[in-house]
Amino acid sequence: MKKTFALTHEKKATARLVDAIKNEIKKYLKRERAKTLPNDVDFWDFDCRFGADAASAKKLHIAEMNAALDQAETDQLTSCYIEIVAKPGYRTPKEK
């Protein structure tokens, strides 16, 4: 998913728009994680980027996405760019 979301609307509150974006991200992650894994892959991992626009987007972990959206709301950004790309994930064995 590579998408620019508007954080302003003439009839909707910014908080409701942020909640809608969070819900869309959650649905996207659920849909991607439900896809069948290739044989040698342990789980689906995600490369994520977030910023005011595509050029200024910075890498972050998927768990930090909600906090980044909340920060964008408090900074009163007019839009935000979110990029989430699924990739194969491999578990590393624990050291004993």
C-alpha cells in the first residue's frame, strides 16, 4: 500500500479521519497476513515508511505507525504519506 491520506475535510473531524486511516491500515495488514506463505518463509514482515509526503517519508516499524499518525494529527498536517510493503520474514534461532 502506497497512499497519501488527507487529514483535513470540510465536514469530518481530523480525529475521525485518523481513526479511519488506522482502520484501513489494520485491514490491509490482516489481508496481507492471511495470504499463503511460500515454503521457506516463516511469516510476513513489512517495510514501512511514513511522512508528510513521499519524498520526506522515513522508515519506521509497523508498531510505530499509530503513534506517527497521532503525531501528524497534533502537528496539524494537511496530509500524510504511508507506504507499507509486505516482504518475507525469517525467524532467527535463539542463542543458548
